[in-house]
Amino acid sequence: MDRSRIDYLRTLLRELGGPEVDVESMARLLYLVLVGAQQVVPPVPTSDLRDSYALALRLAPHDPHDAYEWEDTP
């Protein structure tokens, strides 16, 4: 089941135009966010989980030259 869900996320990321080099890692990251969120008590509100996914997608490079650099953040 996990593999099927990650495969689906991989497909979505490719459709969004994500660089192939990042597709596997981003699919896994998004899935781990979902699985981890299911373990939090009290549950993570849907809107907060949606915000976390949106952040992960914003941080994902759309061009290998635009990779987000953690060390550049204040």
C-alpha cells in the first residue's frame, strides 16, 4: 500500500513538472509528512497539513539551478 501511494505522488509530481532528480525524494517526503501527521495527538488540522504540503512543494526546486539553500536562510 505504501509503495502504491508513493507511486501516485511520484506521478503527480511529474505532472507538476518537477525535475526527475527530485521526484523520488519529494514523493517520499510528502508521504512521510502524511504518515507522521497521522501519529500526532491531538490530530493535525487539515488546514495545517495542507499548509505543510504547500510549503514542501514551494521548497522543492522546479529547476535544478533554483534549489533551495538552507544555509542561505537567516
